[in-house]
Amino acid sequence: MAKIKTDIRNAVRRSYGRIASGRAKDGGCCGSNISVKKSAKDISRGIGYSEEEMQEIPEGADMGLGCGNPQLIAEIKEGETVIDLGSGGGIDCFLASRKVGPKGYVIGVDMTPEMLSKSRILARKHRYFNVDFRLGEIENLPVADNTADVIISNCVINLSPKKQRVYDEAYRVLKKGGRIAISDVVLVKELSNEMKQDEKLYCG
């Protein structure tokens, strides 16, 4: 059993760094046999992304790490500023980029250098000039107050050890009248101590 010997944040960073660089043995965010059998696109189709959306994004941006499609409820409009909490390979940022258009702006925040490197390379290669990927923790966003019209997040807040801090930061950077669209997982019962200390289970 892979125990969390350091703090949770470092365990998550290490796990997702392996996924981004292709070093994860089990594949997918959940490290399950399902992830091995299904491609990233199959997983994303199954959680709400359309075929049209799958065709829009750059190859490699979708790693099958989400648990839903926050774009379905975000109602992103042209000219808006969108912040993605835990942007990963950039799938939701690239989709939001098309919706906000050249007058809008998308900021992806991720704490994993390997994920940022991947998404930045894709942004440059495919000429997404209105997308900015920033290194940072979602509990301490590298974003000014009152910046976002919309905040989106896809299966990331559950990984944070300080969830209230995440919401406080989201409120800080959100404009008055702004909105938040989150796709995530929630507990229906308390985890055992053994499960909490298992790095693979926690990061999955």
C-alpha cells in the first residue's frame, strides 16, 4: 500500500506529475482498471463532453481526469474572463477559450509543473492567445481580486486539504455577480484512517 508520508499537497502534486509526464503505471486519475481499458476520450464522453467538444480541443489536452463537464452549467459568454481551478492539461481552458472569443480571457491555475508545461506547449502550438496557464495552488490563487466572471473546476477541489480556503479564494477573485460552475465528487460517509493515508486512493 502506498502511504502518504509527506503532506497531502505534495502527494497530489507527485501523482499528477506522473500522469502528465506519462509515468503513471495505472493510467487515468483513479488508477483503476476502468481507466486502463478506456481511452481519455471515452471517459470524457461518458461524463458529459460532446463529440464536437472532443474535436475542438488539441490532442493531448484531454487526459480523462475529470468527473463531469462544468461547461454545461457555466454558461460562458463572449468577452468574459474565466478561471479554471486545477487546469491540468487544459481541456476546459481550451473549450472556454473558444466561447469567450478574442475579447475574453481564460486563466488556468495548476500546482503541478508537469501539467503546466504540457498545457503551455499546447497553447503555443495551437495559438490560443487568450489563455494563460499559471503555476499556483487553488488555496492561494495567483490572480487579482475581482477578476473572473466565471470560475470553473473539474474534479479538483476534492483533492484540496483546505476546501474552505479554496472557496474563500474563489470568492475573492470573482467579480460581483459572477458565477461558479463545479463538477466534483463528494463523500457520503467518512473515510477510514487507512483510506485517508493511502496516496493512490486519495489522489484517485
